[in-house]
Amino acid sequence: MSRQRFSVKLPSISTGLRAAWREGYGLSDLRQDVMAGLTIGTVAVPLSMALAIATGVPPQHGLYTAIVAGAIIALTGGARFNVSGPTAAFVVILFPIVQQYGLGGLLIASMMAGIILVVLGVTRMGRLIEFVPYPVVLGFTAGIAVVIAVLQVPDFLGLSVGQLGEHFVENLGRIVTSLPTLNPLEFGIGAFALIVMLLWPRLHIPIPAPLIGLIVGAIAAYGANQWFGSTGAPAVETIASRFTWEANGETGIGIPPIAPSFMAPWLLPGPYGEPLELNFELIRALLGPAFAIAMLGAIESLLCAVVSDGLTKTKHDPNAELIGQGLGNIIAPLFGGITATAAIARTATNIRSGARSPIAAVVHSIVVLLAVIALAGLLGLVPMAALAALLFIIAWNMSEARHFLHTMRSAPPGDVAILIICFGLTVLFDMVLAVAVGMGLAAALFIRRMALLTTTDRIEIENNPTINGLPPEVAVYEINGPLFFGVAEKALTSLHLVDRNVQIVLIDMRNVPSMDGTAIVALQSLIDEMHREGIALILMGLPTRIIVKLRRAGIRKDKGVLTYCKDWQWAKVVALRWYHERNEMDRNKH
């Protein structure tokens, strides 16, 4: 006897890059990718710094993320146009991790999340995004936007707040009580940078607005510090005045002018500046945050890929994209990078800039690398108020306020409730709880809607030519809709009879597409009850797969008790035969 071999085909990687090569890739395509990469790299530098600072870590770690994770994900993922790096959606998850476990804990959690993403990709869970309802996604993204905006208020206004905590309400209270410490110079520079970034696109000059806003903000901050500042206390806080670095035996202020190099995350500072102790307790404590990072990373990267497919009429490989995202998040923390995922805004800009393949994202990483090495000193001049202004714009775009309000006005009440609950839980508690509760409520709402679609009706024999001719001792019912735990008991209970003259029940089940375990148990109870009352049951029109499922559960044909029929013609024949056999048996008894 020959042995049958079983094999598991694992998802491929680099499918986005290979898809571009298969279509033909020439010198003109490379030129397009280089130009797009230059544009995205220019945008990514200020965004990466701002998002790292919003997360609670020095700005160079955001730049390292764009350099390392951006290139690795582009080369190994399944989407041709996705541009990955630090994103605003992660701020509400990563900020509490930094507060509790420090930079080292954040990098370890990112690596754990990367492993989870690879497992999701290998097990072909790439269709995950299809099961997340739109009100849930819109609710938690709008909530994240509110949290990000509030966290930027102290830098934008120059408030003396101190270290913010993990809880939104507590942070909001501290910000309100510190309003008397407002610094007019900080506020003026932040407002000036914000106005420039908002108005610049109207000039239709092909230079990214964030870059111009930060440049004019840096110039204004430099002038303010020269006129009003002192050596020990600058009038306007900048990246250089807030952050210091130490690497390769050297120290400095601002951003280190060196390429990312290997650094063991478990040797980096914990929440109080001491090196972390890597042990089972730490891994267990970080497991929950790692799952939250992985789930959000999967949702955001796959959603970004869907958006890019719609803009370019291409098709991504979701499983390969998850594997690529996982590899990027495993490797980037070893070089100081924080959590990365695909960014919708950067991806859309990449497409509009004429990108042809993942090479554009690789060029973007090279541009960020060159900026770190050659322009670190200039980047240190960027004021914190201008970065806060940039994050205000990111938060506003992320909130999708118009879609939020439109959904509030036009969506069914159940969806509106889910939207509001997800939004509120994200702001007041955290995104993980919001998504979990939102998914649970969405599932309950779906079950309720499906239950309303399932009906059980009795058919009058006299008024139906298809079954005309059956005796009154045969009761005919029709079930429409799926039979599952939310509706099975109610649908089948309605078949319980009041008419004691009925000897046979015929159920038309042609419109029953599925039955779950609860429905099978309820059907078995109905059969047993009818058998005790001496009533036979005919099930007509069930699909073969459901009949097989019922047989496996022990619900088999039993002459005079239960049978399956494929159509009305055969069901009428069986019903009449059983009716005459029963009458003959009754006559013989008498």
C-alpha cells in the first residue's frame, strides 16, 4: 500500500517586488521610482521624528524605523506601493509601553509583534481586514486622532506639564491646570508653522508642506533663541535642546549623525533609565501589548494595501504582506527602530509621485539614511512646537471627521452606537479594549440581523398548487434563512403543533443555507418530541453537505419517522405513502 504524502504550501515573500518585475521593469521605471522615493523620503524625515517623539522616545528611533523597516518590508512584502515606517495609529499603544517598560521594553514588544505577524502570514490570515467592520475602524482611528492631538498641546503651547502619564483624562487635567505657563514664543512659532503647512499646498509647488513648515519653524526658533534665549535656557525648545545621545563612546545633543547600528533591545534603558532584565516575567507582561501591536499593524497594513490597489488597479498578496511586516518589525528593533507598519498617507503620496515598484520605498529609506548622516545638525534645530503642529495635521487627517459625521447621520442606529462606543473607549481607555468591545458588539448586531432574516411559516395546502392533493393530516412548513445558535431554537420551536389530527410534518428547507451545532441539537429535540407524539417528519430540499452533517450527528433516515427528500414531487409521494400506511395499520388494529 502506497503512503500518501501531505504537504503544506507556505505563502511566498517578496510577491510585490516580483509582480513588478514580471510586468517588465526598465530604466524609465527605475527613474520614476527614484523620483517618488526622493519625495517620500523628504516627507518621511519630519514625520518619523514627530511620531517617535509622540511615542515618547528620541526622534532618531523613528528615523531608524523608516530606514531599516521601510526597506525590509518593501523588499519582502506583498504590496507593490506600500511605504512603511512609524505611524500615528500606534502612538496610543506605544506611549503607555514606553511609560511602563522604557525604550527597551518597546523594542522587545515590537519584535514579539513581528513574530506574531509572521505567524499570521504563514497561517494565511491575510484576509483579517475583511472581518473588521467599518464603524469599528473609523471609531478607533478617530479616537486615536483625538489622543494624539491632546498629547501635542503641551509642546504646541510651550506648557510646563512635566511627564505625561498613560491615562487620557489625567493628562487632560494636567494640561488644563498648566495653561497659565503658556509660552507665547512657542505658541507663536507653532501657530506660524501650522499656518504655513496648511496654506503651502495651495501654491501647487512640488515641495512637501511638512518640510516647508518645519524649515520656517526652525528659522523662527533659531532667531527667537538668538534674541531672547540664554546659554542654559533656550527661549524656544528644539530637538537639540531636549534630546541627547550616546553612541560608540561619543555623546551629543539632538540626533546622532550616524547610521543605525546593532543594539540589543534588552540592554537598552527601562522606564527608570536602568537596563532591562530579560526574563519570563517581562515577556509575559509584554505579550498583551505585542498582540495589540500585531493586530493593529495587520489591520493598518492590509487596509493600506487595499487602498493602494484601488488607486493603481493592482492586487496585493495579503499573506506575504503580513510576513514582510513581521520581518521588518523583528529586524528593525535590533537597530533601534520602533514599531512599523504601512502608512496610508505616505503610500498615497508614493503612488501620486509615479512609483512603479517597491524600489521607491527602498529609495525612501536611503533618503532618510542620508538625511540622518548629513543633516543631523540641522534636524536638531527643528522646534518642538512645529513638530506638534505637524502632528495636529496628521491627527486631523487621521480622524476622517467628514466620514465620521456622515456615518453618524446616515448609518443605522446599531452602527452609530458601535462607532461612538469604539471612539469613547479608545479615548478614555485604550484601543485594544475599543476594538475588542467593538468587534463583540458588531458580531452581536450581525447575529440579530441574521436572526430577523430567518422565518418559519406554515403553508396552506389548499392555496398552493405544488402541494395540492395532500390530506389535511399532513402539515407543510417552510423555513427561510440560516439556522444557527441565534435563531435555531426559535425557528424550530414554532413547528410545535397544536392540531392533534396532524400525522406527518413536511418542512421545505430549500432556503436554509447552513446549520450549526445548536440548530442540529434543536432539530434532534424536535424529531424526538414528534416521534413521542407519533408524528413523522419529512425534510425536503436540504443541500447534500447539510444532510451529511446531520447524518454524522446521528440524525438518519428512519422509515415512518424521518426521511430526506430532494424535491416536492418525491416529498409528496413519501407523504402520501406514509399516510396510507398509517391508515392501513390503524384499520388492521381495529
